Amino acid sequence: APKFYGAQNRAVVAGDYATLVKQIYPAIDSVYVYGGQELDIPEYGRVFIAIKPAVGEALSTITKEYIKESLNDYRIASLDIVLVDPAILYVEINTLVYYDDRLTIKDASGIESAVSQTLSSYAVSSTVSKFGGAVRFSSIVGAIDDSEQSITRNNTYLRMRKDITAIRNAPTSYEICFKNALKVDTNRPVIYSTGFELIIDGVNDGRTYFFEDDTRGNVYAFYLDADGNKIVSDPSFGTVDYEKGEILIGYTTPVTIANTSELNAGISIRGIPAGQDIVAKQSVYLQLDNAASTINAIVDTNILST
């Protein structure tokens, strides 16, 4: 009722649009509204509405049109309403948990299970902001420490993941945007992909390729030989802008992907953020992916015996 009263049957500020969208189409998980003036290249006179449905990752075209038409009665002046799909940014946790085995009857797998359950609850709680919020490193570390009384400390870092759908058997360019700065590490790559097959010079050689950065802003494609050695096949496969968190693949020469290691022509790209926290901007929707996280537990041998 307070939200309905606040909207007053008109849409003036972002909160009005968010309230009205939820009334028009209740089957949503979250909604975020921002003005075109907030874009890197401003688009004045436009209001953008990003909607994450309760089921699936994006609304159908028919549903978008229904919502947009329903909002027309409430908008003011000549504002143009644009409905956009959420840019889902998955957050994965890699943690090594230390515990005192004198304080628990659980073994390492039991500790790992306790941490996993805690993170699953944390992922669906209101603590994790979706649109326009952040996944806070300190909160994650604290939640892990509180999972079991025997846990003494943890060594944790967060990684980001973007999932794209490859256009098979057609020369294509891809843009992958994390909307968060990537870590600059001169010793090891900070972005890496899952596998895919390439058509090169009209032929699919059957190899499984991957790509990662060379720590200097270039992205190269490679495959592994029979001994597991990395063989670089294309040193100019793409580029990465660490400050913008943006990867461009096939913009110099479009790439033709024949197949992928994941289902439904999917390719996952992971990246290490520059900072400890991962922030959602504009249409970015944060989703903590506990299933894809890595949790390991070991006995803390640095504890002094008493």
C-alpha cells in the first residue's frame, strides 16, 4: 500500500517505475530503473528498466511489449521507456577453510558441507544485493567463519563469470563486459574460458580450444597437446581492457565456433576482479553461484597445542 500510494498512478522517479512494473507483472525477481543520462554515452529523454524474472534469465519479447504498453499510461512528457535484459554477472567463491579438529566431530567433508549450506543461505538472503548493489568480500569471509565453531580462519577470493551463447558455424565477434575492473597480474592470466571447437580455414580440426589473456592486454587462443602442454594457435584472438573489465573477441578477424564443451552452445568466461568487492552497475544483476564455487577444508596445523 505505501508503494502504491507513493507512485500516485504516475511515473516520475525511478521508484515509481519499479513499483508499477511489479504491479503490472508480479512474476519478477528484481527490477532496476535508471535514466539514460547515467550511461557512459548519455541518452537523454530515456528511462531504462532492467527486469530479472522469477524464472529464467530474461523476459520474452511479448512480455516486454505488454509491460511497456501498460506503462505508457503512467509516463510523463515524452520520455521513452526501454526494457532491457539483465546482464547477469555470476559470482563464484574459492575458499580454503582451516578448522580445529579438536573442536568438532566433523571431518573435512563435513566442514565443507557446513560452509556450502551457509553460502547457499547467504546467496538467497537479502544480504546479497542484486541490481545496483555489491557482493562484499568481508561479508563472505565472515559468513564462512561463522559456518562452524571449529573454523579458525579462511583464505578466500572471489571470481566473476559471464556466460555467453556462441553463434555456431558463422563468423562472429563477441563482447564480454564484467562492468568491474579486472586484476592486473603480470605473472598469470586473470581471464580464462571454457572449451570450444573452431573452424579455421574452413576446417574443424576437432581440437578443443580455450582463450586467456597474456597479462598485457592481448587474448590468445590455445589448445593442449597429448602431454598437456599449452599450444598457442592464435596470439591475436582478442583484447582485454583491464580497467573497464571488457573483453573483445574476433573484432579484428571474426571467429567461427563450431561447437562448445558446455551445453546449448555455451561458453563461460571467468575473471579475477581488481578489488575485493564485486559491484553491480546499471543493468548488471549479481548472482552468487554456490554450485560453481570451490570449497576445501583442512586441519589448521598452525594452532598451538594446549
